[in-house]
Amino acid sequence: MSMLARGLRRARAEDGVTLVELVVVISIMSVVLGFVSRTFIVFENASQGENLRLQNLDEARTLMDDVSKDIRTAARISPTTSPFDVTACTATGQVQPCAPAGWASGNAAPYAANQEMWFYANLTLTENTQATACPDIIHLFVDTSVSPPILREQVVSDANPGTDAPPNCVYGTLSSGAYTATYATRIVGKYIANATSNCPSSSQVFTYWYDDGTGTPTAFLSTDTPLSAANRIQVNAVAIAFSVRQQTNYTVPCTTLLNRVRLANVEYNPIPSPSP
């Protein structure tokens, strides 16, 4: 029988495939489809993870830019004080300048530590209608009462911008023997992840630097307690370390940015360095 005849005979036949052949085909197709699906999922997760890393980086850059700008404007209110020598007003007639009541949370001034600081700065974040020679009082802190933690900034400006000048600045309004004010509050950045389970970075957000007796930049030791008055007056730079990670089911590492900000305004009225 010729090959043509055999081909025609098979074409006219109505025989189907056997059960074994069908099982084999289905098994092969299942393996192929499983491999294709798994490859697609892997690429999808990789793409989503890359997007999240870019979002973390963008958040960290914005956060670092804002904080660096504000800290860079730190200024002494008098030639013999530190920008961080902000004192809290008390109900017993605290002499101005001082930080009036009205700030929302955190520690009372003076306070300069790992995740929080009070300082004078040449910013005007509140709606003053005219410029003032007096610096603003800034309260910058990591708020861990929310999840994920956020960085908050509270600002109060001089109450008499047309007449006051350092060091005779007045913040808030005196009522019943106590100064109070409404602080301008904003969220500087979100997703702070320093020293969390998903980010093994240091909890040290702010590190304070000074020049020792030989002029060598030196950092104060990492501590959870605020700097003393003797230490605050020596600070001429602040190192910033922000780790950012959005909460997600994807395994994405945190993004950490570092910067050291020189306090340029402090250099105009330098305090002598300690003896070596």
C-alpha cells in the first residue's frame, strides 16, 4: 500500500486519542502553563518591587531636602548661645525669648537628641505679613505614636515682627502669667523606618558634630538623652540619617540617605573650641 493511500485511510478513520495520550498531553500542557505563569509572576513582583524602591527613594530625597534646608538656617539668638538653646516658657513668668505652650507632642525645650530637636532658625513658615529680624522657633521630631512613624515640624514666629530684634524676641501671647501660641504644624515626611525590623539601620536620626581642640570635626556619642548645655553650644554641624520604607507585603529593603549639614549661621559667631 502506497504512503498516499495509508494517509487517506487515516484521514477517513474516526478513531480518537487514547486516555493515556490525553493524560500525557494535559500533563505536558500543565507543566508548560505553570512555568509560564510562574515566570510572569516573578517578573510582575520584580517590577512592583522596583517601583516601591523608587517610591522609597523619592520619599527619602524629599524628606532629606526639607530637613537639611531647615537645619541649615539654624541661628544663634545671641552671640553667646547655641541655636539649640531654646527654653520652654513656664507659668511662673518665664523671661522671653522662650517657646510658648501650644506644641502638640514630644519633649519640652531645650532638647537636642537622636530623634528630636528644638532650635532657632531663620525661617518664616507662618503667615507673617512682614519680615522679622527674630528667628523662628522650630520643633522637629519623629512621631512614633503613629504607624508607620512620621517626621513632624512645629514652628512659631516672633509675635511682634515690626519691632522686635534679637535677643529681645517675644513668642506667643501672655495670658494669666503664661505664654501660649498656635504652632504651625506640618508633616515633613512619612514611613520613617530607622531601626525597625525591616531596616537594620541605626535609630540615630540626628547626630551632632563639633570641632575639637585641634579643629577636627568630632561627633558627640550616640545617646538617647539630650545634649547638655555645654555640648549644645559647641555644635556647628548636624548629621542626618533617614531610613524610609513603605509598609507593603513585598520584600523591599528600606532606603537610607545620609547627609551632614554645616550650620553656616553659627560660623558668623563662633564659640571657641574646647582645649585638646
